[in-house]
Amino acid sequence: MKTVVSVSLGSSSRDHTAEVEWLGQRLSISRRGTDGDFKRAVQVLQELDGRVDAIGLGGIDVYLYVGGKRYVIGDGLKLLQAVKQTPVVDGSGVKNTLERDAVRHLARAGLLTPSTRVLLVSSLDRFGMAEAMVEMGCDVTFGDLIFTLGVDYPIKTLAEVEELAEKYKSRMEKLPFTFFYPTGSQQDKAPTVNPAFARYYGEADVVAGDFHFVRKFMPEAMTGKTVLTQTTTAADVEMMRRRGVKTLITTTPVLGGRSFATNVIEAALVALSGHGRADVSPEEYQDLIRRLELRPTIQSLNP
Amino acid sequence: MATAEELKASLMDFEENYNANPKLKTMNRDWNRKVRVKATDVEVEYGLDLKDGVVRFLEQPPAEPDLVVASDGETLTSMFYGEVSPSEPYMDGTLKVTGSEEDLIRLDFVTAMIWG
């Protein structure tokens, strides 16, 4: 049995374990949240180093791929560098393939059309999804400034997203990740009531992207909306059901009752590849995803 | 060491660059804050009034500021000329902030949008 562990800066209340058999190999997949404690995350990573087959970094990115450029998240890089032997990944490789493919799959299924209005809560961390939606002709609102910094400014073009990444790159490298992203117990908080930001949900047919941002300002009235995300627990699903979400689509497969994050899936693919290193090519990821038939999971919450 | 006049010049430069940026004015149209800028070594205080997307330099610091940023004149001058981001001296303790961390991050964002 191969062992894959995701070490997350997120809340330990979201920890989960599952066993799967993929391509004839048994995998034990688990998540270990460190409640936003950066030092503890480093400690756990060092304990696991050399003892498991692959590690995923959760609740943080290491690299952002935006408009053909790679940007580094300083705190993410520090975590990555704490691991010396075991392959460690942040999910960005899978995001760029799995999520791009997921959008195309949903288009073929008629769930995304050129007239669909999408609120993509953050695009810097999933530029592949953003590009795929724009290519399809969806009317996309990029919520990066709204959800990361609380700036009421909807971005409407990929060029503006690229401009933002370029202007903000030194901050991404130097500032604590907690400035931009909810970690630890912040992930357990109920959605914040914010009428100014709630209106962007109201204007959208589909709310997509990182689940912690998706729920950050989620209004009570989500009737008829589709949510396209990942990393949802049973409690998250129930919260969305109560608010009237019609369809929940997770880009990653549901394992043992919940969808894991892309870093977990990427780490599992790395373990399956058997290279013993993290630099799996996009083509290899594509091949593994195709062979595993990984497709979005579509759940009807309020038929 | 920056003088009081140099700090004042940097704040006026910040005011000019901010107000010349229409996108920034739109982004901050609802961020109304009074900021007191306090140089601890040259013992001078100025202010910034951000209201309805426009910033105004204040020769006299606001009596009831939402945010107070205090540091040596050199650090403050560098901040408002965009040579360092406000978060950097804040993280290493050189810049003291009274107010919310969110407002400091917002100020940092503003300087990033002006100077990159």
C-alpha cells in the first residue's frame, strides 16, 4: 500500500482518511490539518519526510501560474523546502490540467454555456479554469480582490488578472499567506454577511473556485445556483443545500464521502507514477487522469 | 535620516500618484479612512484623508484617526515613495500600527497598485 498525506494549514476539523485502489495499486490517502500553525506544519512535514510516498501541501499554494508566468508564494516555498526526500506537490500541476478539463467536460454536458454568468472567486490560483471559462465565452467575474483583500472591485478580463499578479508579486513572495487566505479556525467560521459582496453571488449562475472563498460571503439565498469547487465536507454540502444551491460540482473525485483538494489528488498521482520525485509532466498527469477517468462529480442538492 | 520636509514631500507624491490613478480611485471608493503618519525620530506628524476614492494630504494630523502608522522618517518616506511596502517594516517591527491589520494590508495594496 502506498501512503499519501496532505499536510494543510487548514483546520484539523476537516481531516479525513480514505483508501482507494487506483490502477491496481492500493493507496491510503489522508489529510492532516495544522490549524494555521506554520511551525507545526513544518514539523509534521519533517516527520513525514522519507516515510510516505508523496506529500501534498494544503491550505496554501507554492506556485501560481498566470498568463504564462510563474509566481512564488513565499510561505508555500518555505513549506516545500522543509521536505528533503519525499516528493511534495501543491496541486498546481493538477489544477492546470484537471480543472481545465473539468470546465470542458461541464460544457459538453451543457452545464456551462457561453451565456453562463460565472463568479470565479479567485483566479490567480486557478488560471487554467479561468482561461477555459473565458475560452468558452462565459461572462466571468474574477473575485480575487473581493475575496482576498476585501476590495469591492470585480475584475472582468484575464489581462487585468495578469496585471494584478505582476503588481502584487513581491507581496506574494514576502507576506504571510494568512494575509490573503483563511487558515486554521477561520475555515470553520460561518459565512460573513456582507450585502456588498453578496450581490456578486446574486448576479452569477455559477459560483466557482476555492471553497473557503466560495463560502466566505455566501448569502442565505443561493436558490438555483451551481457551485463548482472542491474540498467539501458533508457539513459544507448540507450548508449549501440549506441555502438553496441547486447543483454542486466538485472538480476532484469524492473519496469516502468528501472531495479532496487538488494537492491530495496530485500527490496520489505522483505516488502512482512511481518516479519517487515530484516533477511529473503535464502529459503524464493527463495520461493518469484519463486512465483513472477522473471527472467532475455532479451532485443535485435541490432538484 | 529623512527630514520632516522629505516626509511631507513623499506624502504629497503619494497623494498625487493615487489621485492620478482612476482604477485605484474606483477600487477604494468605499474605503474611507483617516490616517495619522507619525515620524518618531524627527517628531513630526502628518495625515492622509481617504474619502470617496480620493486621498488628501493633511498638514495637521487627524484628531481621531482610523489608522496610525509610526516609524522613523526614513522608513515612512520610503513607504510613501513606494520604495518599500508598508507590510515589510510592519513584519520586522520597524513600523508600528494602531488600528486594524486589514487597513494596513489595504494601504499596502494601494502602494502596490501605484508602484507595483
